[in-house]
Amino acid sequence: MLGLLKMNTGKKINVNELDNLIGDIDLIDVRETYEFKNQSIKSAQNIPMGQLVSDPNKYLAKDNTYYLICESGARSARTCNYLTKQGFDVINVLGGVSSYDGKYKS
């Protein structure tokens, strides 16, 4: 789990580029459930970071691409770093929910 502390140097996308992709991507919000309930992007599925990294095979398939988002992009970056090393295709959403200005905010 030490690798979880490092930031992601892999694939990235800016949060405000999501609107054209919503509905065609698997978007996972890695924040805690109470944060997700307070504010989220409508198509996102909530899987808190701790749950996701403890058993990624329960939630993800290695032949699919996932976009990970959090509040600011830091947690999702660490999660992406860990999952990439486990063989998953993940993209970090830079800026997070707090920077999202699109039409799918709930």
C-alpha cells in the first residue's frame, strides 16, 4: 500500500472535459459516501478509495477503462497510481468535483 501514497503520473483528463464523455464512460467517485451524497457528477458511481483499493477485482474489470474522480484530484491520483500498478486502465480526472462547471453536477 506504500505505492498508494505516490501521485499518479499516468493518464489524465481535466474535469471540465467530461461533459462530452458523460454517458459513454465509467466514472467512479472515490470520495467517502457522505461527500458523494453532498455533491457529485450525476453519472458517477461512488466507490470510496479504501474499498476500491482493498479489493479492486470486486469493482473493476481489467479490460475496461475507468475515469476516477474525487474532490480535488489528489485521492483519485493516488488511487489511479495504485490501480495502474495492479493492471487496471484508469484515468485521473484532474480538478475533481470541486472544479467541475459542467451541466451534470448534482
